[in-house]
Amino acid sequence: MLAPGIILFLVFMAAPIVYTLFLSFQKKQVTGLGLGSGARTTAFAGFENYLGAFNDPEFAASVGRVLLYGLILIPCMLGLALLFALLLDSRRTRAVSFSRISIFLPYAVPAVISSLLWGFLYLPAVSPFYAIFDSLGWDAPEILSSGTIIFGIANIALWGGVGFNMIVIYTSLKAVPSEIYEAARIDGASEIQIALRIKIPIVAPALVMTALFSMVATLQVFAEPTTLRPLTNSLSTSWSPLMLVYRDAFTRDDIYSAAATSIIIAVATFIVSFLFLRVVQKRAFGQED
């Protein structure tokens, strides 16, 4: 019964990882003028590709941009997801089904499509927002400029990611027995006190899981800046680490350096996720012991 799943995992997950690890220790060696069938060969590079990635200023700059992007995106996304989940779980909220679908719907839009939609909304020549600002005599911010482009990219991810995180938190809230809330109301607790002292502590494991998913997605940001890049000169081909990997592999034809950089990104993602879980494990999951 497990054989199909194991085979699929080995073929489409394990084998590519092993092959990428193998490529990361190779390099292209050119002899002579590089002409002829035997002039370009593959040789063992050791850790040369890894050292090159760590010493690459473009890679360091891309990591810094992604970290800043995560500091902007993750708190806002989780905060809004928690707020919407609490509002939908409130007894005073009306049209819960419609509101839940409306909040979740942007998550169903592919990242490339949402990036195109928001990209045209950011363009002053075609955006209705800029026309409204001009009619009011206000100066509209240039979202696609170098100083604010990171907020534009974060906004796209925020628009698409809040719904998924909200559903996870909201599902966790619905699993809580209603008797707990009724007992709190009998004791005189308000809805805000119930939310702060009962609901949020109970959904802490769900918050940890959504935070972990958001961190992994942030470190792997690719579709949004790549889609916006033709619309502005503020985005380079190495804006994010994955864009750097793509450029090295498919533009510069340096598949070996790209493999080493991708392994570094994967290991860094694992380390960040592991450390994050270690820090919050006792606080978030202690109530389950």
C-alpha cells in the first residue's frame, strides 16, 4: 500500500535532491581555447562552489533583502489572519460564509496572476489609483521605485497568504468546545477578554504552524519579484536568492554554482525552521503534554 507513495517520493523528491547535491561538487573545466568536443569537461570542485556562493556579494545582498521582506510580511500576515479568524468566530459576526470565502479567495489565485494584477495597479500609466490621486491633487507613492518595491512585493504576498493562514487558525478555533466560552461569559468575561485569554492561547499551535509555513515561503520568494521585474528597473535578476539561482542556472549556464546555492538555501531553511520550532515548542505545545 505504501509502495506508490514511496516510489513517487524517491523519484520526484529524493533523486533530484541527491542529483543537485552531486552537481554542487562539480565544475566546468575548460582546456585550451575551449573549442572542440573535448575542450569542456566536468571536474570535481570540492567546496569551491559553496565558497563562491558565500563570498558572492550579490548572494549576501539578496539574503538581506529577503530577511527585510520577511520582517515586513510575516507579522502583518499572521496578525491579519488571526484578526479575521477571531472576527469570524465571534457571535456578533454576520455573513460568516461569505466573509470566509472572500478572505480565502485570493489564495486560490496563482502567484503569477496576482503579481500581474497588482503590477498593473502599481503602474502610474494604467492604475486607477493614480488617477484618483491625481484628481484629488495628491502625490501618489511610486510603489515600483527602488525604495518602496519591497512593500509592493510584500503586499502581493500578503493579499494572497492571509486567507490560507486565516483558514488554519479559524479551523483550530472551531475545534474548541463551546462550553469553554460559555463558562467564561458566565464569569463575566467580555468578547475581547475571551479572545485574548482563551482563544489566542488555545490556537498557539496553529499560529506556530502558520508562522513556520510563512517563513519557508518567505525564504523561497520567487514568483512575485520575477513577474514584476519587466515592469520596473528596481528589481535585479538577483533580488532574491532563488532568482540568483535561476539566473546562474539558466542565464549564465552555471548549473554547478546554482546547485550549490540552492543547497545552501535548503539547509538554511531547515536550520531556521528547526531553531524556530525549538524556541516555541514548549510555549506553544506544552499544553498538549
